Amino acid sequence: MRLACERNGGARRLRDRPNVKALNSFGDDRDVSSRNSCRSPRHIEIQVLGDQHGNIALPATSANVSIQRRHQKVVEEAPSALRRPKRPARPWVNSAVALAKAVGYYSAGTVELIVDGDRNFYFLEMNTRLQVEHPVTELITGVDLVEQMIRIANGEPLPFKQEDLKINGWAMESRLYAEDPYRNFLPSIGRLTRYRPPAEIALDDVAVRNDTGVFEGGEISMFYDPMIAKLCTWAPTREKSIDAMRMALNEFEVEGIGHNLPFLSAVMDHPRFVSGNITTAFIAEEYPEGFLGATLSDEVLDRLAAAAAAMFRVAEIRRTRITGRLDNHERHVGEHWVVVAQGREIPVRITADKGGSTVQIGDRKLRVESDWLPGQTLARINVDSAPLVVKVERRSSGFRMRLDGADLKVHVRRPRAAELARLMPEKLPPDTSNLLLCPMPGLVVKINVEVGDEVQDGQALATVEAMKMENILRAEKKAVIKAIHAAPGQSLAVDEIIMEFE
């Protein structure tokens, strides 16, 4: 029997039509359909533990997994932001218990629901296994879910009752994917030339955990799922857990592949996420044109400019030593500079002492303290006693600096050099409008056209597969195929030419 909830919440019988999607997915064309639409939907999960003796316990009331893309979860947190402390359990929690008991379930499992803006809830599915986001439940309860699964399978009863379980603090999980956010999150493969997660800690007021299966020097292949790590943080409150995640993401160093660390950092700073007002449409609504990088506020940019000036001074002192000018070398560095970042020119004056530097920006003086040395790729800096963690790469007349989802070219120039730099023409990117380039590393599955074919806007040209995803590449305008450089079965790199147009 097929049932569907109409907008008034009632149910009606559907005609006996075959449900092709259900049949293909589950081998069974029977289904239960929820409302045609759901206002402000949030994706909620409830972790269940059941033993073989009829005992059911919920290690956590619910977790929010609403930050997702293509139905793939990206950020999870527990408890859910819908949770109201010191209030009775929400009705969906009681329903999850009733469901597990009704089917005599044992082992770990996850009941998945949609909760709308009016707190109505709808059953999605129950996963009869641990979920990827199970660490957030473990962090707020202290229950080792893997251990309990093994003990349950061995026939042991649960060692606790529901009333014994308490929720402590708040946990966040960010999924690190080998996907390039600047290319619409297309998969990325290659060698991890640098893979250095933040240190794992477990203190009274903060914890950092990283579940991963990759290592520096390892190869990220096109044949597997793109998730390479689960970075988790815990703190007594949601606000402090987000702060811990911001810092951990800035400390996470990954090089050699495209990855979504910048996007994850941007989410942690997004006002809507910080407020807890998140739905499954968050990414589509807040990033309709895709992720283009975060924009730093003027306050953060000033702090970054002060840090860049102090670091550039250290690098310049090193340079004068290398050139052999050892006598009073600091006098060659100078005090006045112009920092250029994110389209802003920020004149600074820097003075140094044995404890650090003082950088003046306008009427404001910022105290900069750091033990950073040239060649180090991660800089931990205190600017006016507030921590700043920046990924750093030396560039001509400055640095590439990455933090909080922003990826900036930061130039530090003398005032005269900055004046001349304004006169330099901007280098334009090459014209590739007559080429179809491979947008990601992948395997060519199909070429849909031949040389001489006239194609229309939107027509399928080729299919490229990577990381369990098939991507259909389409024509962006009417054209004639001039040449084809790839064939089915061929592996391509990013931006490798697939075909040319006349």
C-alpha cells in the first residue's frame, strides 16, 4: 500500500502505479511518501542503542546534520540546535524509541527525520549501523558506540539505562572532502604532499578529535569516496565548540589536492550558522553561485595586515643576513610599508623590540607577538593578545595567507613600490572559450559527439567519472566540433583538453 501525507496532514491511497525509483533503489516498489513540500526542513538524527534483552537507550537526544550538499552531509553537531535544555524530550525522540522497540532492534542504529518550521516531524529512514557522524554523540555522552556494538553482538546487556545517560556540552564535526570548492565541489585527486591535522586534545574545557585514514605522502584515488577526515571539536557550549572548530580548521594543513577546508571555515563564521538557524537548504540559499572564498572583515584584515608586516620584517632581516650585510642589518629593513590585501591598501609603520613588534595602522597601534620563522608553513600569532592562526607561503613581495575560509595574496611593499604597482596592467587569463577542459581528474566514460558535429547549448558532450560520481559535460553554446583529444577509458588531469570547437 502506498500512502502520501497531503498538506493538511491527512493520508490518501494512491493508485497502484509502479514506483520505479523505489524499485531500483530497494528492490521493492512499495513506498510511504511524506508531504509534497516541507517548510524550513531540518535533518535530524537520533542515535539508538539496543541490546538482545529488549533494552533500548538513546546516547543523545538528537543531532543536526542539516548542512549538506547533494544529500551528502558536510557539517554535523550534537545535540541539535532544536534542543531546549530542561524541557521534556521532543516527540520525535519518543517515536525513535518506540520504533526501535517495535521491531525488536539491537545493535547501534540511527533514526533519521525531517523536522519542519512548525516542529512537525517526518520519518525518513533508519540506518542499521553506525553513522559517519557518530563521534559527536560519543563526545557529548562519553559512550563508546563501537565498543557497545561489539558487546551487544556478543550478547551482553547494555551496561547503563536511559536515565544514566547525560548530555555534556556541545560537539561539532566537519567532514574534510577531497573536493575543490572553487570548482563547484568537483572531486580532486593526487598525492597529499602535506597532511598535518591539528593536535588532538582532551581537556576540561575543549577537545579536538580527528578520525582519518590517510597520511602525508599518500595518494587520493579517483576510485573511492572523497571523504578523507572527520574533524571534531567539543566544548561546554555551542559557541565555544564553534570557536574551537574555527581554530582547528585554520591549523589543519592539507596540500597537493583540492579540498573543502576553506568552505568549512566559512560556514563556521557564517552568521546564519552561528545563530543555529540552519536548514537543509543552507548551502543552496547562502551560496547560490557556488563558493568563491570568504571575505574578511576590516577588523580581521587589519589584524592580518599587522601580522603580515611583522612577518615580512622577519623575512627581510633573514634576507639581509644571507646577502652578507651583517653590520647593523636591521636598519636596511625600514619602518614604513604598505600592505595590500583583498583590494585594500593598508599603510603601516612597524617598530620592533625584543618582545615583538608594534604595528601602527592609522591611529591604532597593534601589538604583534610570534615565534614564526621564514620557511614555516603555519604561523601562530598574537595580535593585541588575540590568537591568529594563518597558513603561510612566501611569495614575491609578500605571502599567500589563508585563514577563516579566505585565500589571499598579501603584498608588503615600500610606499614607492606600492605607488608604482598601481600602474601595472592586470594580467588577463587565457581565452579557453573554444575548448572543453576536464574540470577534475577523472576517467572518460563516454564521448557523445564526433568531429564535425554541430552541437547546441546544453547538449551532452562527454561523461567523466571520479569518486563514485558521473559528471556530464555539456556545451555552453552552439558550436561545431573541430577536434577530439580524449577517448573512453582515458584518465585525464584537471584542465586537460577533451575537445576543441571551431
